[in-house]
Amino acid sequence: MAERVSLSSMLAKSQSQLPAKRMKDSFLEVHLPLGSEPELREKYLTYHNTVRFGRILEDLDSLAVLISYSHTYNSALKRSPLSIVTALVDKIDMRQQIIYPDCDIKFTGHVTWVGRSSIEAKMHMSQYRDGAYAPVLDATFVMVARDPTNKRYGCNSYAYIQSTRFICKNCVVPAF
């Protein structure tokens, strides 16, 4: 516990001291080669040879945590003094009813909103079929940043471009 408390010295004194971040700073893409790696596929299959949806949810949760850490990343520190925890799964939209067990999966995601200590991460899952990736699901997770003493901690805000818009990978999204 003393080691965790010593991490408090690495924290900014206020949220205003944290550098503003852009959406593209937290963009991540992760590939899950179910189709091309049979050994990995085994870990994702049920007895009926269907994909374990709970395993996909675990991967989405891990990705949301990774996205949140990339948003709060400080290159001056060797490790993060923050703990990022899942507050809630806000929404999961199935765009396709079947997750094929023999097709590679691609997860992408980025931070879409930041509050005082909360971070909203939006993720997309697609599968490679017939020579292209097709959307399977969209998910929104809300994460919370905690300091080393388990109290809420301010997150990096967004960098606004021209005060009304911020940039997202290859697109311009209106600010809220």
C-alpha cells in the first residue's frame, strides 16, 4: 500500500495542469486472429462451436481500459499512478447476429467524451469475411480514473480545434 501511496507524488495538482488530448491520441486497433490461428480460436469456442460472447465482452472491457490509459498517458512517467476501472457498459449494438468462429476479428476504439474523472470509450468490432471487414457490433463503455488512494482523479480534457470542433482519425466531429 505504501508503494501505491508514493505514486500520489506523480499526479498533477489540478485537472487544468494536465495536457489536453485529441480523439486520435487514444485511437487503438487490435486484431484477434480467430481465423488464422486455430490454437487461439479454441479459447473462444463453446461446446457448440460458437464464439463465447462473454470472452468478447472481456476483450472489449480490456480494450476500453487500454484506450483510457492511452488517453491519460504521460510520457514523463515510467508508469501510470492511476487505476482505470469500468463504471458501466452503456450500450452494445449488435449490427450482425452471428460472430463467425473461423474469421479474424478487428477491434477499434477511442475516447469520445471526458468528464471530471470519467472517460467514455466507443469501440467497434468487425470481422473479416469475403475479402473485407464487416461491422459486427458497437459498444460504449464508461471508465473511471482513480488515484493511488482510490479517490476520483481528474482526466485529461479534450483539445478543441477552433473551439467548436475536434479531430478524429480521418474525420471531423462536432464538439458537444
